[in-house]
Amino acid sequence: MAKVLVIDDEPAMVEVIATLCRDAGYTVFPYNNPERAVADLEEIVPDVVIADIKMQSMGGFDVLRRCHEFDLHTPVILITAFASVETAVEAMKSGAYDYVTKPFKIDELRLAVERALEYRMALRENVYLKKELKERYKFENIIGSSRRMQEIYNLIGKVANTDSTILIEGESGTGKELVARALHFNSKRQQKHFVAINCSALPENLLESELFGHKKGAFTGAVVDKIGLFEEGEGGTIFLDEINSMAISLQTKLLRVLQERMIRRVGDNQTIPVNVRVVAASNESLQAKMKAGKFREDLFYRLAVIPIEMPPLRDRPEDIPLLVNHFLLKNVGRNGVTQVKIDQEAMDLLVSYAWPGNVRELENAVERACALCDEHLIQAKDLPPQVITGGSAPERRDEPEFVPGMSLDEFVQQQERFYIENTLRYHGGSREKSASSLSISMATLYRKLEPKRGRRRLAMAKEE
């Protein structure tokens, strides 16, 4: 139930407002003494404060200031019988949520209180979400205990609260955006926007408009003025992902922005100052592109003030068990699952695999295994085929083609062989596992694969 603090040195006015608020279902704390009311703020923790501006011992503006010293987000509604434009302007400039004049209509004040409570709730949700984001992107959530990851943690901790431009390089799936968000949400800019854009997702002309905005009529389809991401991210961070794909002509314009801290909308001749931190990421070496003449050298050095290189997962296999357990915890609770475990054979396969898709591929593999496993225990059979075989995904043979004149028996044998051979590939060539999976004997498996030599192979297998 919402708590409303009512302060007025006229007892009759306090009673009127208190009755109105009680009828609306709120808990009311009525005060005729403003000093005592502000002294009790910590005990009451009101959701809304209603105070008269003109009181003998302490005015409404003083109450407003004391309330905001206690909690900046507490909405304060000021009431006065001496209405004037100057007073209204002063109230709003001082941070009052609303301003109501006497004599007021009951519905007018009730609506003001309702809106103030909605505002308070929205602020609380916003604070909660920002707290959740900061928790989600704190350094500890970039999983890894390897030496290289510890070095990255230390570097992020040193540079997060600076305004230095940062370049994050690493293969796809290594967590570059996660690092960029950690840098933002652990910096003094965390209350402002984190704006991300994939530079490879848009053609050059559209990317320029997205970054810097455009004026109405600048090009076909520009029917209104549009602000760009640099303006949207004012005071915050802009993350330029896959900057390696940016065209040379646009690189030149970005360089000017980094040098001058000014942007110019497409089709405009006016410059606009911007205060935004730039974090860029590339999934290939910018130095190599620079040497090949595909990336500006001066832009590279502007971006790489502080370079961070994300290691591929294959170079830190000791982090894989930590990551697997982290992803298992993320899957707990889905589809009613309360616990998922993994056996040692499956974990060994995960650790020994090269992970060309890095952490993203590992997360997908764990999610897949959680969905396929029996009795909430992940086994080797639940892992993707390429993980089981220890290499790239086995090539799947094409479906048998239609051959005119083939008998039905021949076609059934062909389909059967096709299915058995793909089952073998899935189990990494293990005939024993394949036979078990197909619910047939080893003898039947050999016979189906090579009818003429099945008996000889079975005899050899028994001898072994």
C-alpha cells in the first residue's frame, strides 16, 4: 500500500487531503509541523509527499529540498493559495513533481497523486533494471580463471572508469560485446545509454545515417529529421561492433568525430558536439587490414588507445568446465528442470574440442545437451556430432537418389545403409555405440554394412 506524507500547518487542510488519500486506499501520515515531518522521513519512507508552500516555520521549498536530500526520487507535490507563474516555475525548477493551487478540485489532486505514484514506480523499476544490468555485466560474469582472462580482468578494472577509446579484438563468439558492456556498466557513464551497432549489418549510406543522423530531405526516404546513435548515446557509450567491415570513406568521417568530438548529420552543414565514449570491436586483425590498405592507419591508432585481445576458447581449455557449469546454471529452471549434471566423459569431450565458434558455440552445445539428455544427466551421446568426433561436423551424405528400375528391396537396403552410416558418424565411428543406438546386434550391423564380408568381420571382432 502506497504511503503518502501530508504536510500543512492548517489542520483542516491536512484533514481534507488525508481523507482524500485514505479513500483512495493509501496509508496517510498527516503532519501540521513540517520540522517533525522531515525528521520522520527516514522512519516513514514515503512514496509521495504533499506539502503546502507557505508555512510559518518551514516553507514547502525547504521541505522539497530535505525530501530530495533523503531520497532524490521521492515525488513532491506542492500546494499553494498564492498562485503565480513565477511560483510555478520556481517549484518545477526546484524539482517538484507537480504544483496544485488552492482551492483545488478533489479529482485534480487525486490524479496528481496517482501520477506521482506511477512516476515513483517507474523510477524504482528503472533503478532495479540498471542494478540488474550492472550485476549481469560485472567483471566476474566474464567467466574464466586462466592467466589470459585474469590479465583481461585486471585491464578492464583499470580502464573502465576512464574515457579512453578501446579496441576489442578477437574471433567471433569470444565475448567482445560482453566486455564492452562490462566497461560501460562499471564506469561513471553507467546511468547513460549503452548504444550498440553492428557495422557489417548495414550498407555504407545507411550506416552513416544510423551513426550521425540525417536532415529531412537529405536522401530519398528521409522524410523527417533523425538523430544518430552518437547523439542518442550522449553521455554514455557507443559500441561499434565489427568495425573492420566499415568502408574507407566512412572511416574518414569517424576519424573526424574522434578527433573533434563533433558530428554532422547527413545533409546538414551544422556540427553538433557529442560526449560519448567509443568502444570498437573487430573479429579480425585491424593491423593486418591496415597493412593491406583496407583500414586507415590514423583511425586504427585513434581506436586502439587501449587494445584488449580476447583469446579464443581453444587457447584456454582450463576455463571450459567453469563455462559449462555457468551455462548449466542458466538452463536450470527451464521446462521445469531443477538440476542438470554432466558426466566425466562428456566433460572431457567438451574440454578437448577446439570450439571454432568459441564461447557462443559452447553455450549452444550445452543448451542442446540439456534439452536432449535423459534423467537430467548429460552424456557424450547428447553432445553435437562434431564435438563427439573431435573435429568439424561430419559431412552428412546426401539422401539416396531415385534410380529408375531399382527394386523395392534394393531401395530399402540403400535407405537402411544410409541411416546406419550416418549413425556411425554421429557416434564417432563407434560400431558398438551405433549398434546399441540402433537396437541391433554387432553381427547385424556388420552384415548390413558389408553383406559379403560381414561374417569375416564379426569373427575378427570376436578374436579381438
